[in-house]
Amino acid sequence: MIRINLLPVRETKRQANLRKQGVFLGLAAAVGVFLSILLGVSVAARTADKEKQIRAATEELQKLQKTRDEVEKFRAEKAEIERKLGVIASLEKTRTGQVKIFDEIATRIPERVWLDEMSLKEGVITLSGVSIDAEIVAEFMTSLSGSELFRDVTLTETTLKEKDGLKLNAFQIQARYGAEPPSAAAVTTPGTMPAPVRQ
């Protein structure tokens, strides 16, 4: 009987199968490496794009902040200019009012009355001077009372004074100037009736 040894054939097939498996494993590893590289490149590209967007947003915020700072500076400068204009307007109004007062006094002061001092403070004008006699001072007060600029004209001081051998009447007059405040009797609360007068 003839015996055939099949071991070499089986070994050859086994080695061929191993080679095939090795090739498949190598291909799978290569594909895995390729996919890893591709994923890494994609992630890096996305990261770079996001970083670019962040830089652009940061630059835009810096521009907006600069614009905001300029707006705030403009507002501050505008407020300062308006404040200065208000001060100038107030000074101009005060100066104009003083000129009117001085002109009114110069127009109404009678002869034989000489002013030594005049001051304006908190709506009150004070006039100090001398006259020949008290009657002219009274005439001066009456003239001031007839002006629309003055009210509550009062003689606060009067004395006899001798100057250069002449006996003069030294005086001090005070009066209020400016708009007259509304009287308490003229002010009524809307929706209320004035209190009845008791007999």
C-alpha cells in the first residue's frame, strides 16, 4: 500500500493563510493610521478656524470699546461745554441785570443826592450816601418805589454828618430787585376752595 505525506501541503496552506491575514492586518493598520491622520488634520483645521474667529471677534470688540471710549469722551466734553455755556449765560444775565439796575438808579437819583456805596447781594440792593436834607432822601425813595425793578424800598439808617463845613444827611436805603415772588394769598391748591372769612 502506498502512503502519501500531506503535511507539506497543509503547512504551505497554513503559511499562505497567515500571509493573507498579515496583509489584511497591515491594510487595516494602514487604514487606521490614515483615518487618524485625516481626523487630526480635520480637527486642526477646525481649531484654526475657531481661533481665527476668536481673533476676529476680539479685534471687533476692541474696535467697539475704542468707539465707546470716544463716545464717552465726546459726552464728557459736551457736558463740560454746556456747563461753561451755562455759566457764561448766567454771568451775562447777571451783568445785564446789573447794568439795568445801575442805569435805573442813575435815572431816578435826584440832584443834591450823592451815593458813596452800592452793593447787590441775594436780591437786595443797598445804597449808602449823603444828601442836603431828609426830604430829598424821601423823594429818592419815592422815585425808586415807582420803578418796576425795585420793591420794598426801606430807609434803614439816617444820621447827620458834617463834611467840609456842610451839615449833610447820611442815609442807607435797601430795596429788593428782580422778579417778585407770588404772595401766599394768591396761591391756591387746585381742587380746593379758599377758607371762608370768619365774622
